[in-house]
Amino acid sequence: MTSVPCDYPGSLDHLLQPGLRLVFIGYNPAIYSAEAGHYYARPGNRFWVHLSQSGIAGRPVSPGDDRRLPAEAGIGFTDLCCRPTVRAEHLTAEEIRAGALRLHRELRQFQPAIVCFSGRGIYQHFARHALGLSPRELARRPYGEQPERIGATIPWVIPSSSGLASRWHRERLEWLHRLREALDALGLPAPRAPSPLADPAPR
């Protein structure tokens, strides 16, 4: 796995490598997640529950699996901004602008098949600063696949997994199922869960 160091001390490294089929992008790490050392680690966040239910990872997963998933399932993780905060609105405008440009460089370098922005606001910030789109062009954008491309990478937007966005959690899971179908259509199906009999524990 290629771990890209974050430029903010004590934050989460970006879990990226060439050849990924999917990368999830959040606003920035929660302080809880940064201290735990794993993405989406706060118990109230539905990210890992929904990812498990969608079948995209090929098996049930939890925060402690984040560093295994790039190699195991072709799934990576990064954020728009590096600095951990209690709420995303605590980020400054300059941090957001710089983060969007840094994220664009990362995605151009690693070129995952699909990137999934966990919330409309994240993609709007990214597209304005890194792709040069206007707020008017981004207004009322639906969830799902977006028309822009980042090199060969296809951007998707789905509802946030934050506990603060609980009213959209059912819709989020529906979009994750559609995302799995899109990956399958690209010839990038979820890996099969390993059989416990195929790889017995050492004695």
C-alpha cells in the first residue's frame, strides 16, 4: 500500500496506491478518528456499516480494516482537508481551497477508477477550486455519477455517513448499491470473501 503522508501532524495518512477501483473522500478527519488512527472511526458514523451491507468490500468491514482495503479490495481513502476538527465548518476557506488542489493532484497521480465524495458539499468545494466550475453549474446536482472527469477517474457523490446526516442514511445505502453496480459494469466486481476453510489458521 502507498500511504501518502498528510501535511497536518497527527492526522490520517491518505490510503492511496495505483490501480484502485474506488476511493472514498470525506471532508476532513474527525478528531476522534485522527486520535483512533482510522477513517470514520466514531461509533455514530454509519460508513462501515453501510460499506459492509453494500457488498463493495466483499466482506464485513470495520475501521480497523482501512489500511488493508487498498490491497485487499482496491478501496482507498483520503479527505478534502487534512486538519482534524469537531465539525467540517471549522475549516477555513484557504484550507478548503488548498485541500481541493492537493486532492486533485492526488487523484491525477493515482487515477482510481471511481472516486466517491461523501456529501454534495465536498464535491462542490472540490469542483469549484480544482475543476473551475461555478456555483451555478453545481447547483441542484443529483447524487450519483457526475459528468466531469478527473483524468480517467469518474466522480460520484453520495449522502454523508455522519451521524448528523441520519435522515439520508437509507438513501446513502441505496446509492452504495448503485455504486457497486457501476463498479461491476466497469468489470471491477467486489472481491470474494475468503473461505475460512481455504486458509486455516496456523496451529
